Amino acid sequence: MTHPLLTALAQARLRDAPMFAKWCELNGASACPATPASVARFVTDCASLGMDRLWPAVQDISRMHVALGLADPTLGGAAASAMSTIAAIPPPRSWPEPFKRRFATLPYDIQIHLASREAQRDRALRRAQNDAASARQKLATLEAQTKDEKADGNEAATLDND
């Protein structure tokens, strides 16, 4: 038998995650404690809501479990893979292949952060490459001018000697 305070707390947490609780009632699943497989099914079934509404619902599930001292069913595994499939965030191009496969198991907010940092890194790299190409062009132009000036100076010296 569970303590009445824990039961009341669980009920309050269910009110905090109404979308998932309603889905669980309709699908005969336990909202708390939830299994990663049921969270993954919830995410897949509610994919049409979009990530803007789905991600807060998944965070509510996580908070509900963590507040009760239960394992978080939204971290890694089936739930994270379902979120990753819907979000379709590509892994960073700079990562080695084994890590690219693991990217899909990361929580959605971490994927967003890493993708943002990768985009910033790519922009900085392109900017540095463009700056280097511009500097090489300026150097080549300057070297060509210097060579022309030397050649003109040698021609003038040759004419003076004649």
C-alpha cells in the first residue's frame, strides 16, 4: 500500500501532464510510472502536434517521474529515438560515424543545442576560409604589382644604360 501523500502527489503530477495522462487513459497505459515504450508510443501517436507542443508534453512526463523519485522514461532509448525520428535533426557532420548513430538517442533539447553549435562552427569556418581566400588574392595582387614595378624599374635602368 502506498502512502496517501505519495498518492496525492502522483495525482497532482498527473494534472501537470494532462496530455500524456489522457493519452494513457485512452490507450490503457500507466501514466505513472510510465515505461519508455509507452512514452515512445505517445510521441509517435501525437507526432502530428509538432515538436512545439510535443516537447513540452515530454518534459512534463519527465518532471512528473523525477519529482516522485522514479526513473525518467523519456531519457534515451525508445522515447528519445521516437522524438529524434519526428524532429529529424541531422547529426553534426564533423562527428565520426559511430557517434552520429548515437546522436538519435540524445534528448531533443541536447540535439537542438548541438545542431545550433555545429551551424555556428560551420559559419565561422566558412567565414575564415573566405577571409583566407581574400587575403591570398590580395597577396597575389600585391606580388604581381611588385613584380611589374621591378620589371618596369629594370627596363628603365636598361634604357638609361644604353
